[in-house]
Amino acid sequence: MQDDKYKMDTVNNRYNKVKKYIEKHHMIEERDLVVAGVSGGADSVCLLHVLWKLSKELDYRLVVVHVDHGVRAESAEDGAYVEHLCREMALPFYLRKVDMSGYAKEQGISSEEAGRKLRYDVFEEILCKERRKLESCKIAVAHNANDRAETMLFHMFRGSGLKGLSSIRPVRDIIIRPLLCLEREEIEDYLERQGIAYCQDSTNESDLYTRNKIRHHILPYAGQEICSGAVMHMGELADILTETEDYLEKQ
């Protein structure tokens, strides 16, 4: 019984942490339309669950979009799982299929960049389709604290300036990132404690991509051998650099 109470206390603490982060950065207001990008992985399933729970406290509309990039054999199963979750939560669901590889080749850009561009095109399409008069629109994506640290290191190694070192912003235009306050381990723990399943993306396990090398080798080493809590410390630094960048732009 005490274990169950501890489990739910931990879940509620994580939820409240994200809720306060949303409030701090004014991410969602009443009567907003929020389009959430949900791949089916741990981060996006956690985002979906938190936003669905929050929508019961705050009066806003939540719509879910799953983009199938047409790369992995199991991608159709991911889309079916997200649709299943939305059916259980009684949420509007959209599935869109895109040709990421073909678009990348056609435009002469990386697959990662092509996927990002196509995803946001889809998000914009659904916003236009769903928007009602006087509604403010938001696009919610599931970047977490580890993603932010990885991006900071990636930009630093390439010799980036202040903007790059600021890494991923909590809010950029209409794009919001409610999970930047949680590390990947916290997200997976949040789901595990509630028995919520999620899909595994096989491409995340490969060291083919530079970002995965940072994720699998550099950040874990930094946290274990150099400074405990390195990911969150880097997030705090990103906040400081973002404020500095904003101040200099205003001046």
C-alpha cells in the first residue's frame, strides 16, 4: 500500500513539475488550440498524457497528430498505437504519411532536417484545419532536458555562437516544449509507474547519427564521471544564455 502511495506521489510530482513549467513560460492559456505531435515514443506519449490530464483542469482543445516518415517497417504499428491512445482519451487524431527520404534527396538536405520540415508542415496544416474563430494556436512537441543538452553540445562542437548555445527554447513562436524540465529517465519512470506502454524507435539505438553518439557516450560519461546532474545544469545554462540573447537583441 505504501509502495502504491510512493508511486503515485512520484507521478504527481512529475506532472506538477511540467504543469509549473508550462505556467512559468505561459505555454498554454484557456481556449487555446494545442496540436501535439505524438510519434508513439516515450517522450511524446508522456507529453500526450500530461496535456490530456491538464486539459481537464484548463479549458483548451487538444488535437493529436502522428506523422509517419515512411522509413521504418514498424512505423505503421506506431501510428496505430497512437490512434488507440487517442481513442481511449476521446481526442481528435490525425495520421499523415510523408516521404522523408525522397524529400531529403530532392531538396539536398539531411534526413533529420527533411523530417523536421515535413512534420511542421503537417502541424501547420492541421492547425489551419482545426482552428476556430478567436482561438490561439500552439504546436506542442516532446523535446526533453536530454535533447536540450545534446543540442547544446552539438552546436558547441561545431563552433556555434550564443544562439546555438542557447539550444532548444521552451517557447519559439507558437511552438511549445512542456517536457524540457524533465530528463529522459524521469519520463520513462513516469510512464512505467502508471503502466503506460510506448513504442521503441530502432534508429535511436544506432550510432550512425552524430546526435546518438552524444546521447549514448558523451552525456552519460559527463553525468557519471565529471558532474552528477550534468543534464539539468546544462539546461540552467541554456536558460541563462537564452535570457542573455534576448536582452542583447532588445538592446
